[in-house]
Amino acid sequence: MELKTEKETLLKKVTYLQQATSYPDTSKVESLETHMSWVFLTDRFVYKLKKPVIYDFLNFSSLEARYRYCMEEVSVNQPLGDDTYIGVLPITLQKDNYKISGDGEIVEWLIKMKRLPEQYLLHTAIKKGIARKEWIQEVAKKLVDFYMGTPAVSRSPSTYIRNIVKGVDADSEELIREEYALSRPLIVEIETNLLHFVIKYSEQFESRIHDGKIRDCHGDLRPEHICLAPKPLIIDRIEFSRELRLIDMVEEISFLALECEMLRAGAVGNLFFEIYKERSGDNISDNLIFFYKARRAFLRARLSIHHLQELNYWKDKNKWVNRTNSYLRVAKNYSGKLPM
């Protein structure tokens, strides 16, 4: 949540950053708001402002914390993003005037990035029908080579499984809230299928841990975070929680494949799986992929409907409800394929 004074101050900073004159060389500025950030797109660069928010999984409430996480975001994205992330810049205040990298008191921090060509971002390339097979293969190789160069993470199997169960329970608890008016029987069915599999077939998850398949991954690998050309790049790796990045490599690829399926491009996800199997030698069971896709679809349903907890998203209520129901249908489909 944000305090009233913080909201007012944030609005002033956002208003300043939405003006083209605030930057040295741009003709216009586009701005996008997310739960955690404001993003400003100029002609050649992207500037990201972290909002002073507090959630269960992060705390951006202090200027010091926002600086720390800005620096962390630049650092953790170097391996997959190459030189996309340029650095962290201060916003200063002098005589009631804001300025990027100016004199005066530092009142905020910005991440500066190169602006990637929109048409080559995977979600856009899929929609435009220009996602070449060879491009996808190259970015998949970059991803898998990153995985293979990352050491396996030691996890307690019982804790790992317990966290999966807790996550599924939390998703269900959010989704069945009365104000959302979603199908309770559908949500219960998905939850039951997921929990049955993770408990009855817990040895599958234990073997993944013992075989070194848990790595420090991307954490939020979606098509919009992948650039195909002129060179393969992957951005927006989670910076605020290493714990959220410590997952099974196959879970991450299953999530990406799921998001590609939502764009009606299942073949793209299959290409990532092919490259992963080829370069890792990992023998993946179909049931594990079904579980991870169902689990991630259930989580995405929860995250989609949770937008309605913020008033500024209510104008698009139907959009978020429809998106939630789409994810629930996919979760039902894959969870229904799991063995009983």
C-alpha cells in the first residue's frame, strides 16, 4: 500500500517524467503503469521508476530500498540482457524543480535501458507472424546455456513441496472471493487436481531437486520479456526476490510455453522445449509439464483477478475477468490430464 503523501509525491514525479522536455533527446514520451513501477519510453531509451509500494513479497517504501533494487535489477539482468541495462540515474530536486542527474537533493532513482525494437519482442512478433524459427532457436539456446552455467540449488524436498502446496492454497483462496463471482466448483476442481498430484507423486519433485534441476532462473519468463532480433535478449528478470527465481528449469519453460499457447502459438513453446532437451539432456515427463502449466495458469488467474483490488483497474473489469477465466480454462485442461 502507499501513504497519501507518497501518492501525491509520486504523481508529481510521474508528471515530470511524462514530459519530453525532461529528457535530453526525445520527441515524445509514452508511459505505462504496473503494480510496482512506472515505465517511460522515449525515442531511444526506457526509464523505469519503482513505486513506493509494499506487498507481501517486496518493500519499496524507502528511497534506499528503491535504489538497492534498481541496482539489483541492473545487475541480475546483465547475463541475459547483455548491454540493454545502462545503469541507475538519480532524480534530483532543487527549488521545487525535478531534474534527471541534476544538482540538488536526490529524491528518486531511475533505471535507464536501451529501448528494444517493439516488433521483435516475442509477443509482438507472434501476433505479426514474423517470429522466425531460427530466431526462436537462438534465444532458446541463450536461455538454456544460461541455465547450464548456473549452479544447482540445494533445497529441502519437504520444504519445496510444502511451498508448492501453500502457493496453490493461496491461489484458490484469492480466486474464490465472493466479489469476483468466479466459478467456485471449477476453482476447487483445479486445486484438488493440483494438490493430489503434488502429494501423491511427490517423488517426481524430490528427484528434480536431487538431480540438480532447481536453478536461479529468470522468474517471470513471458514472451514480452524476450527480444528476438537483431540479437537474442531476455530482460526483466526478477530482482526483488531471489526466492522467486529458484525454480525448476522445466517449470520456467512450461510457463513460457503456456504464455505462448495463450497467444495461439504453441509451436513456439515446443521449440524452447526441444532446445532445452537437446542441450540439457533432461528427460522430462509429460505429467510434470502438465502440472507446471496447470500450476502457472492457476497462479496467472489469481494475478489477473487481483487487479480488481485496485480502483484504477475497475474500468477494465471485464478484461481482467475474461483473462482470469481464460487461465482457469487452461488450468482445468492441464490439471485434468494429471494421473489420479
